[in-house]
Amino acid sequence: MKTSLFIQCPSVIRQQNLDAAINKIVLKNAWSSVSVAVAYASVAGVRRLYEIIHTKLPKATFRWLLGLDDYITQPGAIQFCLSLRHSDVLVYSSPIGNSRFHPKLFYFEAQTSGRPATLIVGSANLTISGFSRNCEAVAIV
């Protein structure tokens, strides 16, 4: 199993960012499905991820698990996910008042069984800032 780690930070020269990493992952393999679980999603973030994947993999299916805690996920992001064909959407809010639903992962599954999948896990939410502007730490497995 190959693992790579990187830190994305606007002040770092020649930095790698999540947007570029996902582009590279999508170009490398023919993924059949993409699963995303994030605490927060913005319309721009969902659109950007969809644009990267759909342009190169128009038949890919999507599974979205989006958090509502702290009311940061934009309703338009949920609506956009719901509008996509071949897309399953779950929205979750923690039932306990002093806890938060806070995942941040992106999982790419191969079309052919037996081929390795790719998992991205880190601190980045599904927002444009999380993809390129914020300081984030990410592991790609």
C-alpha cells in the first residue's frame, strides 16, 4: 500500500493542493464511483469536485455524506448533489448537542474488482478554500 502525505498552505512556494491531487488521481485511473464524506460543503466545492471527475469520468457514480452541524454546509451544495444523476445523498447532523459530525474523506473505487481503490483523508472540507486556499494536511492511501 502506497501512502503519500502533504501539507497545503498558501504561504508555501510550489505547494501541492487537494485540487491538483484529485486531478492527478482522476487522470490515473478509470474510477467507477466516488464517495465523499465531509462535515462542510459549499456549492463551489461540490461543483469543482464534480467538474474534475465528470469531465474525465462521465459515467462515475457519486455517494455524498454531508454534515449539517454548525450550519456551514450550504443548502445549494445539497441541492446540487441531489440534482445529479447517479448520485446518492445522505445529510447528517449529530444528535448530541455538544458533538460534531466531522469527517473529511474522499474514496475512489475502481471499475474492475481487485484493482486498488484510493482514499484521501485529512482536514480539508468540500469547499474551494479546503481544496486550494486553507492550510490543510492530507494523506492519500
